Amino acid sequence: MNNLVSVCIPAYNQPLLLRETILSCLAQTYRPLEILVGDDSDSDTSAEIINRLKLDDQIPLHYERNSPRLGQADNVNRLFQRAAGDRIVLLHHDDLLLPEAIEDLANCWIVHRDLTAAFGKQYIISETGDVRLFESEQANKIFRRTAAEAGLQRSAIASALVQQFPNDAFMVRSDTAKRVRLRPRSEVGDATDLDFGIRLALENAQFYFLNKYTSKYRETAGSLMQSGRVVQYMFPLVEQVEIPGEDESARKAALRRMAPFYVKHLAQSRQKGAALRLLFSENFDRRVRRSTKGLVLLGQILFPWLDQPLQKLRQWFVARSRITTLLTISLWINYDGGLAN
């Protein structure tokens, strides 16, 4: 394995955020390093901003404008193919690496030389870059990125199913990433990142969780923080994927976490029968079913005309609460809406 690490950044508009992302890569303590940008943007602004950057002679930056647009999956796959390093870090254009991130992740291979991928904890930051510490700690707890889970994972498949394996800012062997590739939206909808993690894990993979913050996940207007539409792809994906029997408990945990969001999607889609079956199935946590949330979902299924007033009430609450991330955190963190086709 060569020591070169390739940071692959799929970009789509938001050139100022892309600039911050690239600067976070240039600030890395690790060498040797290369940066690759695949740009699906609608204008030349990103290219102009990159041309004005003061680059590090030791960190080459390879920029490519995609015309016509490739879309998220094909853009990432092309970046993977262009990467010269034996290890890749995938970084969305609006997220950031902490200065020691690549060095810390690369050191995981010193501890376990046969790793497939390594990842750390994610800070959640606002669009302006402010760290939301409480939400960050809660998110990492939900996704089992805690001290108790640190180190080599017993099951990479379980890690992917419960979304411990993150949407980006992970380090992965490039040969495996190039072989697995991302599947297009036509096949997996908005669950591209989750699907990649699961299929990567199914490659007899070894995942390592480093109990240290390594990246910052940015909430933007284009992300799914305020939308649960991704669940319509995630829930069936997790429900149908073929996995070893010993990982069924991880599948069940993932389905129960997503079930309330999927029931809501089914209710809004006027699929009353399917929504009721899931609400009263073993994949729906009984404690949630008996709670106020469960009653609200039942009301949305039986009385769809209530949905609009409930949505307005939720929007009122969202506008006045700093912790609304927790309402949809299990959905939006694994998809970057800014890269959607």
C-alpha cells in the first residue's frame, strides 16, 4: 500500500462552501496528499474561486468540470477512478475535515493493517460554520459512535446498517471503493450513501471506528434536515438487503429507528393499508407506537386531512427550536441534498 491519500470532493454549486472544504484539506497535517474535485456546477464560479486559491506545492489539486453533469453517483465514481492513492477520503463539497483527520484515520491502518475503511465522529455545524455540540453528541450516540464502540468493529455489516459508517469523511481502500462504486439514483434513489456503505461492508470488509472527531457535517438549506423523503428509499433498502443471520438484530434496530418516518411517508402517499401494517408490525417500536408520536401517526393515516395542520404546527416548532435536528437526524445525516440530481 502506498502512503498517498486521495481526497475526492464531488461538487455541485455552492462555490464558497467548496472553498472552505478545500481549505480544510490543505490544512491537513498528513502527507503525501492529493485533492480531486469533480464539479457538476451550473457555472464557472467554482473553477474561478479554485484558481484564486493559494495552493500547497506538496498537495496537488486536480480539478475537473463535468459537462454535461454526471450526477452524484457517477461523479463520485469518476473521482474514485482518477484517485492515485491507495486510500481515498470522500468529502462532500460543503463538509469539512479537522486538521488531523487524515493523519488520525491513516494511523488506524498501523493498528490493523487489513482494514477496509476507518471513520471518526462528526460535528454538526450550521450553514455559517457554528458547531452545534449538543446535537453532535446526540447524533454520534444515535449512530453508535461512542467510546464503548471504538476500535475494530465486530461486524462491518452491522456498522453500515445502523449508519455508524458515515455518509462521508471516511477513509477507504481505493481498490475496494473502485470495485464497489456508488449505484445511481435510478436504482437506489436518495439512499446512495447508505447503499454504498452496506455493499462495501458485504465485501468481507473490516471497519474501524476511531473515537475522535474528524469531520464537520454542515446543515444547509439543500440538506434533508427538514425533509424525510430519503426514508422512502432507505427503509426498503435495509428491509430487503441480503445479510448474514447474525446481523439481523442490527437490521431490526435500523428498521425500528426509521419506521416512524416511513409510516409518515406512507400516510402522506395515501398508502393507508401499508402504513397501518407497518405501524402495528414488529418493525415499529411498541413504546413509540403507544406514545404521542404514535397517536399522531395513526391520526395522519386515518385522517389524512389533518396532515396540513400538523405540518404547520411542526413548522412553527422548527422555527423556534435549536434541537430540531434530533427529529430527523437518523435520516438526513446520510444524504447530502446539495448533491442531489
